Amino acid sequence: MAKACAICEKTSASGNKYKRRGMIRRKGGAGSKIVGKTLRTFLPNLQSVKTKIGGTITKILVCTKCLKANKVVRAA
């Protein structure tokens, strides 16, 4: 089972993590500088949900955006 939403197929996304140094301007400094960039992954907020698919109750991974939008009917 992949780390993806079963409804909208949302998966992990890559991005950067920034290392900053120096005091920011609004606090009286000269401004913060970026001194390092590192790759990182942003993972979707997946929840395991019991749902009824084709007459059988199965567990699937669903992102919270789909859960809040009522795209999944939970099994009782």
C-alpha cells in the first residue's frame, strides 16, 4: 500500500528546508539571510478509514481534505 490517498491520489511532495541566520528587520536587525538549503518531503495527512466498497468492509488511506469534504462513507 503506497503512501497516497485512495480518493484523490495525493502523494508526497518535495521541497526545501531553509536555514536562516540573523535578526529579522521588523525586530531591529539587518535582515535574516538564508545560509543553507536542504531537500525535504512534505507528506500528506493520511488517516486509515474503514469503508464499505463493493459490499465488503475494507481499510483505506484517505487524506483529511477528502474526509472533511465527505467523499468517503465510513462503515458502521
